[in-house]
Amino acid sequence: RVFLYISSYPLGGAALGPNCQGPHGFVSIVEVPVMNPAAATVSKYFLDPGTELGNYLGFMFRACHDISVFVDVDRAAAACLTEGQLWDISDPAHPEFLWRYDNPNINPANVDLFHSASFSWDGKRVAFGDESGGGGAARCIDPNDNQGRIWFVDAATGTELTSFKIPRSETTTCTMHNFNFVPQKHGQYTLVSSAYTGGTTIVD
């Protein structure tokens, strides 16, 4: 079997179809038998009731943008509208909410929203990225502010460890967008990130 976690994100009128009405609040789990994919079934995983209902550009919804899965440790990290979440996926058909990372800097009123999540190669760290400005604004003008950062969190507890933003000022479209940890023989944590016109950055 293969399980697909579909993180529907009903942002904007064009995205609100008959089966995707706000405030939404669930992830579609598609279970696919490998030898008979036509027999796939769909079920709903409802987000934890404490998941914040966001108001973003006039649309009210509760949803996650990206979900990263680390099968070896039975965990999934979800970048939801205003918070990061960690799920236990020991039973992949029935994820279990473990904790939320609620960062007050991620404020939809400022067009801040979590976009991506990534595990370190050993599963001990989770990085959540704030796509401040919705990917269309200049959020790297001040390297020292708290918009458009990657936030590093302890995977066991959800405790914030530190954050990173490119140390150079960029005046056009820029925010920490997609990223991933790269395994290193020396065991240190190395992350590679893209930042739109801010370029590509390798972070220790």
C-alpha cells in the first residue's frame, strides 16, 4: 500500500470547489493498493480541533500547505497556515496529533504563513519556513527582522531552537521558500534553502 496525504489549501475563490468549502479543516488520505491502484480509497484526517482558524486575505480557513513525511521515525511535519504540527504516523491511515509550534511572528495580517516543513536526516529536528508575503513580496530587506525566516524546532518536544534568514539585504521578491537537510558524514546539520531572488543558501 501507498498512502498519500493531500493537503488541500482552499485559498481564494477559485480553490473553493463543491468539496473544498471553508473553513475546510482536514487532510485527504488516499490509500492506494500498489497492485491495483484503481481500487484506491479516500478518507479524511481532521486537523486537531485546536488548529487555528486563519483569516488570510479575507478567506477563513483551517488547512496545511505542505506535509513532509519521515517514514523511518513514523512522523509527519505539517506546515499549516499559522502553525507547524507534528503527527505520529505509526498507523498511516490514522495520523495522531502530537504537538503544535505556534509562533507569534507568523501573522496572516502581515501576510505571513507557514509554507514548508522538513526533517533533519536523523529526525531530531524539524524546520518550518515562513513564506512571508505569500511569495510575492520583498521580505528580506531587513536581515534582522522576524519575517520570512526558517524556524528550527526540536522534533521530540516542539521547542523552538533558533531561526535563520539570509544575512544580505534583498529588495525584490524574497522569503525563505523551500529547503531540505543534507546528510553529512561528520554528523552536523546542513540545510540548503532557496529564497526566490535571494538566491540559494547553505546553512550550518
